[in-house]
Amino acid sequence: MMAIELPILNTRYSSVNPLFNLHGLLSPGITGGYGGTVGCWAQVTENTLTVSIRVDPRNAEFTDGFILTGLPEELRPSVNTPDTAQQQLFLMKNGKIWLRSSADWKLQDRTEVNAIFIAPRRAS
């Protein structure tokens, strides 16, 4: 049993493969987007992890490009994920979701950012 200390979203089979609410890990000024409480979550299965974000970054209070920081170890990928849909967004193995600093767009210029990352889990 995993000891991830994040809220679990209310879903039909939440005790089997829960969806962990990641809203508390969003960088300052970034809010859950049009997805509401289900717009920012992670799920762990035996061999993979999935992280989904749907956020509103207009009021982001930073310039370092980190959308989310502090994913628990169990929710971190074994490698940095590839660019997502050519948005230049990455789920990093250090537990952060990052917009490449050389991207041709800035978070504060968007009303919504969507990305889904699927990555292999780290070996124990």
C-alpha cells in the first residue's frame, strides 16, 4: 500500500487505483482550470503513472516555468517525459511540471493549459 499524503478525488473505484488531487502542488497564482476539482490529478498503477493537468496560469506569480512542484516520490516518473503535444511542457523526474524557458509562449499569456503525461514508474 502506498503512503501518498494527498487528497483522493471522489471516483467510482477510488480504493482500487485512486486519483490523487494535485491542486495543492500548483505553483502560486495557478488555479484549477475549467476541469474544476478533476482538472489536476495523478494516478499510479503497477507499472505506469499518469498525471493530468488542466489549469489557468494567467495569474502565475513566477517566471521559472514550473506549473507544479513537489510530486511525492511514488508519483515521479523514472525519466523526464517527452514534450507534450508540442507545447514544450515536461513532467520531470524531480517531481515538477515545467514549461521550457525557450518556449515561444508564456504561461501568463494563456487562459488554460492542458497536458496529460504517461510515464513508466521508477523501480523500487
